[in-house]
Amino acid sequence: MSIATIERAPLSAFAPAAPVAAPAPETRRLRAVPTGTEARGFVLYVGIDELKAANAGTDLGHLVEQLKQLVTQLAPAAETHAAVALAPIGAGGRDVDVVRLALQDPSALAKNRAADAPAPRPRSGVVVDISRKRVTLDGDTAPLTYKEFELLQYLVLREGRTIDRSELISSLWSAGDDEIPNERTIDVHVRRLRAKLGDYEDIVRTVRGIGYRFDRHADVSIRQASTPSPDFF
């Protein structure tokens, strides 16, 4: 009869495992806080009027006190401040939206301004009325001087043709004019014209080293009298 040999395990094998430290709670960063800044608190907008609070068996003052007590329980170091939002009796809209506007919430103010902004005017383009010596931009009359209109008309009636500066001067200015531009100062007159055309300034094109040209554009309409202008050829 043989006796089995029993190997005794070391006592350390039966010692309780060392406690595993619980992972530290992660600090959740608010998405709305830009890098380089820190959150110092928050605003909670509560939308409820006095009648709704009364129907729920409470009032606004009680709700405020309960919320302040809850904050104190969760974070004793927190400071609180409550403000009641006032609105005209019968003001429409959701309560919470009225509260945000009354308390000057930036995003609510921006949304409200966007909603109240007038719809953009439809673009009707440029109308060059040769018979009336008038130019309209999206329905409004452009404040062109007589000479500026003549300059634009001269280019329009020669659509697609590049007009050099010397031709513009000799055709539109005479010896009796108070001021006769030279080839350098004619650019100033064209620049003033284009500035008054606003968003449509590109209808007067600059041809580098030569002069200026008007090309037919979808945004431009030309109105002439029943009898063609003697200036047209």
C-alpha cells in the first residue's frame, strides 16, 4: 500500500487578491466650450406660465426653490441665481422660446432676427433704357450722370466690340466741355460708372492694354425707341 505524497501550496496562494483600483471618472468636456476656455456654469431655461404651474399644483416660486435645493444637494459649492422672464399677456409662441428671448439668449435672438428678416428682393437685372436715358438695377434707378449714361450707351450700342480710350474721349467729349479726360483719366470715369452699377459692374469689361467692351449678358435688357438711335451702327 503506497502513500501518495501531497504537495502543500504556499500560503500566499490563498491570500485574498489585492483590490483593483476603480478607474477615475472621466471628465466629460462640453462640446460647446472652445479650446482654451472653461465652463463656469450653465443656464437651464424652464418654460411654464403661472396658470400651467397652478394646474400642476405648484407655482413658479416653489419650482425655483426646489431646483435650487436640488443643485445644493448635488453640488454644495454651486451658486445659483434665478430670473423670471416676463412677457406681454397673450404673447404667442412656446413658453420656453418666449423665456429664451426675454432673457436675451444669443442663439434665440439670432434665430428671431433671421425669422424677421425681410425676404430678399428678386433680381430683375439691368435695364438700359436708351429712349429714356435711364438705367435700372433690380428695379431701382441707378444714379448715373448724363456723361456716365453716354459712356455706358456708347459701349452697349457697340456690343462685342472693344473700344479704345481715345475713341471714347473723341466721341463723348467735345472742346466745349469743362473737363476733357485723357487716356489715363478716362479710367476714372469708367471706374465711377462701374461703381454705380453695383453687383452688375462686370457688364463693362476691361480689355487689358486696349480699352473697354460690353458683351450681351443674360442679366441685361436693352430698350430702344421704335426708331433706332442715330448713334447705333
